[in-house]
Amino acid sequence: MKRIPAVAARELASLFVSPVAYVVLTLYTLLAGFFFLLGVVSFVETLRQAQTFQAFDFLQQMNLNDALITPFLGSMSVVLIFVIPGVTMGLFASEKANGTDELLLTSPLTIWDIVLGKYLAAAAFVLLLGLLVGFFPALLFRYGDPELGKTAAGILGLVLTGMAYAAVGCFASSVTRSQMIAFILAFVILLLLLIMGAVAELGAMGSAAWLEGFLGWLSVGEHFENLSQGLVDTSDVAYFLVLVAVGLLLTKAAVESVRWR
Amino acid sequence: MIEARGLSKRYGDLVAVDGVSFQIGRGEVVGFLGPNGAGKTTTMRMLTGFLPPTDGTALIGGHDVFGEAQAARRAVGYLPETPPLYPEMDVQGYLRYVATIRDVPRGQRRAAVDQALERCGLGEVRRRVVGSLSKGFRQRVGLAGAIVHSPPVLILDEPTVGLDPIQIREIRSLIKELARGAGEHAVILSTHILAEVEAICGRVILIHRGRKVQDAPLVELTAGGRKLEEIFARETARDVVEEGAAEPAERAEPAEEAQP
């Protein structure tokens, strides 16, 4: 167990000496700023119109959380499907390309040491992304009074989504030696996870209600939405944890599979 | 310290290694010889537990490489054909990492790294980034990584490839020193440079087309002024005549080919 932090620390350090970490952090923050600005501008505009038309009922209901923070976090969660594959693509693929997998697999490290160490590094990076995004809603506490609990739940949802995506990215990286393929594979899987709900809702599955229900459950959207609306339900949290567990189990199997050939 | 019992590796119909057995004791330096594609790398990978054998077992210090993987791996220092380096790390950071994952206790890590740096002549480049080093230095960093945890068993896959003559001499004397010194390491090193074997090995194991064709002390082989080169040529040629008709001509090693 004590070796996991060593693997994680090396992985994080190598993320931060490569340009990948900086490109991802810069672009993600930039996008966050852009979406946030867009949100604020449209919030102010809506407010002004409501006042002009004296729609007092509407004004009563309008709040920073529903009109600004929740949609903002929703956009940022979609952006994650581009960002996380960039972070995770090198985790295993680069070891294979470097030949360093031979070092790891002939050392006393167990496969779980390797997989968990690398995943922890990716998860730490996700936390950093969550902090950066959290900065924007935090600004609103200075100028308005959004609900703290609801905002925190939304950011938790974003971080959990990122963690689940990172596990998927780990798996994609573990099945190939090419970082490019790892990126594309992770991106496609995440995209499928994202649109699964829409497919289920369209009724494309015909009359198989259980399949529709399953695909709906599998889709990230609903679980994230619940959290971002302030509903911290164990079943939604469990969904993300299941995704992490499945991703890591598959990764472990893929790393181990070099021994089967 | 190192024992192979009927090691075989097959990839479908391809037989890369075919029933190889040998034992190597403390203080022995064994040259593992064979033409390219003879199965040297595959055999070494099976000894280190990187590849599971199709048949047979490998034991390191009495521990089954797969049954008691942890104990066996702790006892091995392994330098693969391409040194497993992280180009973005600096030399001492890399060695510290290797020492950590090789279970060197925290308090002894610094000393272990310093010793490995010194033994491999890396003192002046300890803070350099691995990716910026010349091939010779990288090879030495790889070797330093293999010995940083003072393993009783060393498995070196072509340790002097790509080095200049002076570096080759240094590495050779280092390997000899490791075998003779207080540690009494058991060393197996693969090569196809016959002069290297004559310079440092006490014993020769020759494999050809995946089979062991010769296993004898060097002095015995070269007794009466015979050249190792002649023996090598004779053994590898004889096999072709004996098996050429029955066996497929190609005996490639897929694992080796997979290397970039």
C-alpha cells in the first residue's frame, strides 16, 4: 500500500513537467471564464427585462443558483469530456511506449499499486480543476447571496463526474501504447455515456422498457443534474463510484493482460 | 540463485523458447549467448516475471517468479534491452523512484541512490534530465536502476549495447566487481559480442532457436586455444542442418519486435 503514493507522486510530477497539464489548466480556466461571463451577462439581461415588464412573480423566483451557477456547472461538466482524456491519455500508454512498463511489472509493485497510484494522480488533477471552476461561483458570494449548500453540491457533482471520467480515461490508456488512440477512445466512450440518456428518452430502444431505464441510469446527465440542483442523493453518488470502480477493474484487467499473451 | 526449469514460450505455432533449463549460483557471471532472435530476451523476461512461460518455471533465490512474485522480484535487478527510463525525470529523481518501488526502506534510500550513482559513474549528471543524456549515459542510468536496491540477482539484457569502448570497459569492470564483491551477485547477461563474454563471464550458456545448445565454463570451452567464435559458429550452424527441414525458418521473437 505504501507504494501507491510513490507512483501517484511520480505521475503528478510528470504531468506538470509536460505541457499537457498547463494546456489543460489554461484552456479549462479560459473556457470557465467565458461560460461564466456569458452566464452573468444573460442573467443581468433577463433581470433587466423582467423589471421592464414588471414580472414580479418571475423576479421573486429568479435566483443565482438556478439561473447562473447550475447551467454554468453543467457546461463545465460537458467540457470535461474533452479535458479528462487529455489528462489520462498518457497514464499507461506512455509507459508502454517508453518501455517503462517492464520496470513497473518486474518490480515488487502489484498491479493494484500501479493502477491506483496512477488513478490517484488523475483524481488529484480533477480536484484542482474543480477548485479552479469553483472560483467563479465563489465570486458571486461577494456580490450576491447564492445558496452555499446548493453551490457546493454542484461542484461536488462536477468533481465526481471528473473522477468517473478519469477512471474511463485510465482504461482507455491501458489498452493501447498510443496516446492519440487513448485520447480518442476515452472521448468516444465519454460521449456515448453523455448521450445515452437522450437515446433512451427518444425511445430508440423500442418497447424494451428495462433497457430504456438502464440506459437512462447509465447516462451521466441525470445524476449530475440532481447534484447540481442541490440534491445530494446517495444513489447518484453511488453511480459515480460504480463508474470509477468499473473503470479501474477494467484497467487492472487490461494491465494484467500483458501476462496472458 | 537463478534457476530455469524447462522454460518454454510459444506464441501460437511459433516456439520462441523451447525447454531451457539451467542454474546459476552466487558469484557467477554467466554469458547468455545466441544469435539475434534466438530467444534471449524472451528467456530473460520469463526469468524476471515480465512474461509468463508457456511451460516450466523460473526461480529466483528459491522463489517461484509467479507463485511468490513479490519475494522473487525483490531479489532481482533487471536491465531490459531498452533501459526503462522516464525522459522527463532527472537522474537522481529517477533512481530514488526506482529505489522506492523496489522496496528500499525510506532511511536507506538516499545512501542506495548515492552508491548506485557512484558505481555507475553518474555523479556529475545526477541533476540532469534523463531525456537530455547521451545513449551511453542512459544505459548507465538503466544499470544504476537495476542495482540501486542491491539485488542478489542481476539480469542484464545487452548491457553494453550502444556504448563507446571506454564506457564498455567501465561497465564490464563494474559487472565483474558486482559478482566478486561483498554482495556476491549472481549475474546473467545476454550479448552477442563474444569478446564481452571472454572478458567477464566465467560460464557460457548458448541458445539457438530457443534451445540450449551449450552450457559450460569458459575455460573448458576455450581449452586448447579454441576460439569462442568457432564454437558459436559451429553450434548455430549444426542446428540449422539438423532442424532446418522440419522447423519453420523464422523463429522471430514477437516480444522483441514489439519494441519501438
